[in-house]
Amino acid sequence: MLSENTIKVIKSTVPVLEVHGEAITSHFYKTMFTHHPELLNIFNHANQKQGRQQAALANMVYAAALHIDNLAAVLPAVRQVAHKHRSLGIAPEQYEIVGTYLLKAIKDVLGDAATDEIIASWAEAYGVIASVFIDMEKDLYEATESQSGGWEGFRFFRVAKKIKESEMITSFYLVPTDSKPIATYQPGQFISLRMKPEGSTYTQIRQYSLSDAPGKPYYRISVKREGALADRPDGVISTYLHDHIAEGDLVELSAPAGDFTLKTEDSRNVVLLSGGVGLTPMISMLNTLVASPAQRHITFIHAALNGGTHAFRDHVSTLTEQHEGIQTFYCYTQPTPDDRAKSRFHKEGYIDAAWLSQIIRQPHDSNYYLTGPIPFMQAAYAALCEIGVSPEFIHYEFFGPKTNLIPVAEGI
């Protein structure tokens, strides 16, 4: 438990963190990596270059300060991060390194404004918060390793099949090289893939949603090729997987993780709402739902650029034809003439509240699952709230560090 004085001091830093949070976290990462370059084998380099990791940590630190007298308020965010840490193999001793350089960054950026009392209070608060993470991750490690087919750390898998799903997305079917059983998972979870592309100094780890129902003798991930955009270069791992990894090649995986999962025991109807490659966990959920004896109405809504970039269209259409409880709707932002001629989509442009109110049956009696690019998620979340969906029934996952771009959500 934190002392009343510590809570008071931490609370007093909230306005400062709101202004200087990203400057502090940017300095933190730069200094920590300078002194501990081995940590570059764990952190996502692309998120560092784009500033997403710095922004996510700044949001987390700000939220921790804001709720320091009621840390239970940030537990959902802590749990999500803990799952990602477990999949990356974060060790307890690394929290000490992080704490050292985070406190140093606060002092370096704020200067004399960061008094000894403030630094001491943050040191005390960080120790409590780190303990929460460490304890939660310990439970996750133990549960993962003790389950049937579970394992510790990373395990070698072979690419059994490589299938192109669209112009931008390719699926990889992965089987363990030791031929032993693999851990099951919940629809919506992800695996971490670790590799060291030729010419790279450090290993790179990326997290990919599992895109098929559990219970198979393989894991399937469906990876979007992240091409260069504006000042952002090609995605290192996604392009390497597309261009260099072939059937028979080996990759390393950690066991499935994540708390964005289908509520299989809930009898409410289900709305699966995705944009772009965000449909990958939705396919896992859809495949699971159609194999379940429970009778739920399923609304599958997907937004894509056009028919060329739309993955799994034929698969979803087949399931829709086979199961009368499924409704499917597609929204294309830039449909091709062929898309128009063949009526491949139901709406042109962007998903909005007016359209959702027309196509979703009983909006107040469903669980909503939402994934995709951040601008898409921000717009879709706002549209759902506009048609009266309660936030408690909207479940979502960011592909990458959690951000603050959905202000009506948890706020972190």
C-alpha cells in the first residue's frame, strides 16, 4: 500500500505528465537502449521509430498517476499488457532496469521541478505497479507452461502451408517441429513470432492474431504485407515473411496469449466488426461460432479498400450461405469497377452510425468485437456508441501498443 503522502505527490504530477509525458518516455527509451542494447531483441523497432511505444507508455504512466489512489481502475489495461509481456518473455529483473531509467528520464526532462520528494514518491509507486505486473505475469507463465501442449519461451515451428488470401494478406500454417501437441487457445488470441532476418543486428518479435478456430494440429496466422507509406518504410518482418519465408522454413513462436477473446459462454448475439487485416481474429471467432451448438445470431461486418485487398471473402460467404443465423456486410472505401459490376460490397465509403443502425439486429442485445486500424476503430467505436450500444459490450484490441485514440473508452 502506498502512503497518503506518496499518493498526494503522485497526484500532483498529473498535469505535468499530461504535458511532458511523451518527452519523458522518449528520453527513457533512448537512454535505456543506450545502456542496455540487449533489450532491442525484445522491443518492436517499428513502434519505436513511429513513436507509438512512447505514446503508449506515456498514456500508461499518466493513467497510473491519475488513478494512483485506485489502481484497480487500470487493471484491465495492466492485464492486456501483461499478456503481451508474457508472450515476449519479459522477466522480473527487467522491471528493475525499466524503473531505473524511467526515474532518470523524469529527472532529466523535468530538471529541478522533479524534486527529491517527487522522485522518491514515483520510485515507491513504480515498485507497487511493477509488483502487480510481475505477479500477474507469473500466473500467466505458470498457466501457459502447465497446460496441455504448453511450453516455456519460444518453440520452433515449420511452415506447412503458405496461402495468399488477397493482394496484401498471406496465411501461414505452422506446425511444431517436435511433433508434440500444441496448446489450445481462445478465439481472438495471438502468438508472438521471433526471427532474425538476414542482415539484422537484433532479433525481431511480432505478434499476430491466430486466424482459425482452435483445436487444429496447426496455428494459422494471416499477415498483411506492410508496405512503405509516407515516411514509414516497409515493415521488416511482414515483408520478410511474404518475400523470403517459404513452406518448410522454420520460425519461433511463443504460446498463445491475449485477453481479447470471444465470450463463448455468453448467449448474447455477436457482432464482428473489422477493418483491413483486423479481420484475422474475427475469422477465428466466426469459425468457432459456427461450430458451436449455441444458437446465436452473428453479424459479420468488414471494411476493406476493395475486393483485391479483401481476404477470406469466399470463406465467409460460404459460411453465410450454410448458416442462416449469419448476416454479412462489406464496406469498400475505394471499390473497383469490377467490384461495382459484381456487387461485391454493400456500402461505399466509411462505416457510420446511420448504416450500422440499419444492418444490426437488436443492437442492445449483442456483444461487439472490434479490431482494425486505429482511425477505423475510433470511427466505428463512436458510431456504435451513437446508436446506443453500451461500452461494456464493446470489446476491442489494438494491433500494436494501446493508445489513447478512443477517448470514450478506458481513457488509457
